[in-house]
Amino acid sequence: MMIKKCIECDGEVKKSSIVNKGIVLEAWECQKCGEKYIPSREMSRYEILTGRRKTHVRKVGPIGASLKITIPKDIAEKFGIGEGELLYFEPKKEGIMMTPIDSMNKKD
Ligand SMILES: [Zn+2]
């Protein structure tokens, strides 16, 4: 959410932050009435950090000198990802894009 004007009073909004349960969230604050707006990305981060959202959240773990994550079962099924699949990680502005590349190990 990128808002330029306050929905309540049409005042100018500037980058701000709020702290809830010790978590600092990026927000937008109206310079006129003080109304605060929290971007949906920040709300998602808050829900994950407070344990309210568990679906499709994975903790990164160690495996030797590398890091590992598990793929949620429903995501694996939806995208046809099985053992032996090659996954290509691509940095994007919004995050990391993970693309399954058909593996030679696949039978179909
Ligand atoms: Zn306002």
C-alpha cells in the first residue's frame, strides 16, 4: 500500500513506524490527524512473527555449511515438485522467486 494522502482528512502522510508486542512495523502517518496506515506486507510480517499465521511459513535450518527449508506439501503438489526437482532461485524486487525446473529424475 502506497498512500499519498490520508483517507480520513486528506492530510499529507509520511513514513513512520508503530511498535506492537515489541515488533516494529513500518507505517504511514498522517501529519494532520495522526491516523496511521500499516502496509499489508507489514501486517503479514506481524501475523507471522506473532504466530497467528502458520500456513506457508518455514523456518530456515542448517545443513552443513548451507541452509535448508522445507516446501509446504500443498505448494509442492500444486507445482508438481517432487524429490529430485531442480529449483531455480531468482532475486526479485518483491522477494525471491522459486521456479521448479523439470528434473530428469521425474518419471512423467
Ligand atoms: Zn489525516
